[in-house]
Amino acid sequence: MTQKPVLVLGCGVSGLSSGILLLQAGHAVTIWARELPPHTTSNQAAALWFPYLAQPMERVGPWASRTLAYFKQHLLPDPASGCRPTRVQDLYAESVETPWWAGAVASYRRLAAAELPVGYVDGFETESIVIDTSVYMDYLVAWFVRLGGQIVQREVSSIEEAATESSLIVNCTGLGSRDLLGDESLHPVRGQVVKVRPNGVVHSILDDEGPNGLGYIIPRSADVVLGGTAQAGDWDTSVRAADQAEILRKAASLHPAFTEVEIVSTGVGLRPVRHEVRLEAERIGEAIVVHNYGHGGAGFTLSWGCAEEVMQRMRAEA
């Protein structure tokens, strides 16, 4: 394959991960993006490896599994990446035979009754990765630039505009693809978080649909991310006092160590949700566009697995 220049649209975790693999494969890569770190949606994410709000599972599972393997091989060995191993506990209000994410992990265990918070009858624990986005996103940018990539802050009005500049394009614009492509199946799911001082809790705790859903506790190196909300179709990026109060209530219910907390900061991000992740190639004029968006709440969880498939699609089409 002739290593042609590639234009990547978007500088979030999907765009940077795809760009890094393309550079390593010998392409010259330029990123165009309206927002750059630390002002991307990816920077707002709690960023725990866990396949959330992404479909279809028959594709999401392998992408998530490949991403976990990539993190273990390439990111965990470097403390500067902002990534570290963690345990994650997924809680259920009803008995569950097998967790829905079982196919994406090597192993898991059922929690003992004594390990379950009040209001839960089942739960599972598995290994995971927690990613400190305030460190990791800058790490990816530095890695991309070190490999020779170029980053340009530029908003693109149409995919045809990009196609006049490059014959190979990777579209990682997230929610921006709604306007860029007219993809009305793509919609925001608003997520608000509260970051608090560490208090000794080192494992992550999740409740998706139980009495404290959507609730989560994600300890990082310098803070603990508490969440959250999952408000579909809500474009509001301002912090809401009522949501913050509910997030703190849920955290205290999930673990007594969070009955009293010291708040560090708050934030809001809009998850790019679609009926299914769009990862496919399309010809637009003389250009090949590989779309890689619609990852919902699993952008980091799917990042490297999807980037590897972007490479495969590019090879097949170019």
C-alpha cells in the first residue's frame, strides 16, 4: 500500500488514537479540529475502561477487548500516560446470570453479599483501566506530534470541503458529524460530574440502572470522579445544582466514604450516542472517508480497537 497523506477530522481520543496508528504505519497525518485539548469532549470524560452506551455489542466487545490489551501493553508501562490499573464493581438491583460485558474481559468474579451496598442483590468485579484525561489527552497530543503529525485548529463546514484537501480522510468528529454529515441518528447524552478529593477508596463502582443509576465512583490519581447523568437530547453544558446534589447523594449511597466530600471541580460533557457506532468507509468524490464516531460513553474504551479497524479499512479501500 502506498502510504498516502491522511487528514483526520477531530482531536478527541478517537482522532488522536487513529492518527497515532496511521503515523506509525508510515502515513503523513494532519488533524483538523474545531476544539483542541484541553477543550474537547474527551477531556470531560470520567474515562474508565468500560463499554457503556455503545452498540452493537458483537462489535463493541472485540473493540473494547483489543483496547484493553493495547492499554496494558503500551500505556500502563509508562507512568507519564496518566493510565493505571483499577478494579471496577458493577452493581445490580436484581439477580443477573452473566454481566452483559462478560465477552469483553478475560475474567470476572461475582461479588459476595457482604460486598454489596444496601439496595443491591448482585454485582460483578473485573479488572479495568482508569485514564486521567487531564494527563492522557496531552500525552496523546505529544505522542502524535513527536511522530511527526500536524495539528491545525480549523472548523470544517462540510465533508466535501475536507475531500478537496485530501484523498484519505478519517472522520472522528463525534457529535459534530450530526451537522457535518446530516446524521440525525446521532444525539447528545448529557453527562455531569463532580470531582472530589481522594479519600482512600481505590476501586471504581458503577450502577447503570439500579436505585442509584446512573451513578459511579471513579478514583484517579489526584481526584475522584463522581457521576453522573444520562440525559438524552440535552445540549446544555452548564453545571446544574440539582444534578450535582443528586450525584453526591448517589455517591454516598454507593459507598459510605462519600457521605462527606471536598469538591475540587465540576464539569459537563455531551456523549455522542448513536444506534450503533459508525465505523465504515465511504467514497465521497475522489476521496475515501473512514468514519469513526458514535462511541457514546465508551470513547476511551473503544479507542485503540476502533483505531486498529480504521487502519484495516484504510488498507482495504486505498
